[in-house]
Amino acid sequence: MSTASAATVHPGTVLADVIFPARRAASSVPAARQVLARDAALVVGGAALTGLAAQLSVPVPGSPVPVTGQTFAALLVGTSLGARRGFLSLALYTLLGMAGLPWFAEGSSGAAMPSFGYVLGMLLASAAVGTLARRGGDRGVLRTAGTMAVGSAIIYAVGVPYLALAADMSLSQAVAAGLTPFLIGDALKAALAMGALPTAWKLIGRRGPSF
């Protein structure tokens, strides 16, 4: 069995491990440094991808929460990088946004916005979907759908109550403003992931880990 085929079988591997493999070194110290440098680049890249996706924003009438590509990017980062690197990517994204970098939705920053709870939810969701991905949660269509559903549920479980508190809404009002308008979009994002992630694994199995 080839290295690429083995990578598609063992559930402890995520896409980033295969697409960006650490190079072998003559001693363990340089190898460790290479792994650290690779992981740091992946973490920064994941944060940047989330920040860029957050700028794809469409306001929702009657809601302080816009439709963005942010949540999809966060789930994709967590799934592709694994729990630890995915969480660190979203932590970096969150901390820099809180510090004033305008890369939250609609070019905003800081922690005062009512939608900040969704950002916090993404932190937890990235770790959850990354954990599932290491167990093969992105290898098939149905498993990917389940992984995306878990991640989305975590984001809403944090974001909707936070919205209710921050915007002085009842829970039912927060659900109507911060969950219901986004269900169709989430279904479309899940469908995209259901096609993209299993296809990526199939391509890796055919071509090997070198891209």
C-alpha cells in the first residue's frame, strides 16, 4: 500500500498532515523545528483564511448578525488542520480581532458586537470538528455532513445565547434573529463541504501526498 493510500485509511491523519507533510531530517531537533514551523504557518494561514472569509458578508434584515463565509471557513480550518491547530488558528483570529484588527464580519473588531458569541463558538467548534476529522469524520459524505452539523450546532449554542444577552433579546427573539435566517445557508455550506472534503481525500489517495 502506498503512503498516500495509508494516509487515507488511518483516521489519525487530517488533510493538512498529508498535503503539507513535515520533511524528514537527519536528527530529531531539526525535524521538530520543521514541524513547529509548518504548524505555525498553518495556524496563521487558518486565521487569515477565516478573516478573509468573514469579509464575504451579506446583512440580514432585522438581525445584527450578517451572513458570512466566516463560519464555513472556521469549520473548514478545524477539519483540515485538526483540533489543536484549528483551535489555535481560531484563537489567533479571535485575539487579533479583539485587539483591533478589523477582520471580523463586515470589517469589525473588538468584543462589544452582539455577534461576538459566534466567534467564541467557532473556537470550540474548530476543536470539535478537528477531533472528529482525526476519527475519519471528513472521509465520506454522510460523515462530513455529521461533522459540519456538530460544528454548526456548537457555534449556535454559544452565539445565540450571547446574542440574547448582548442585544437584550428574549431567547426566542435571538433564535429568530440569529439562527433561523441562517439555516438554508448552513445547509448549502454543508453540501459544499460534503463534496469538497471527501473529494480531497480521494484525490490524495490517487495522486499521493505531494501537491
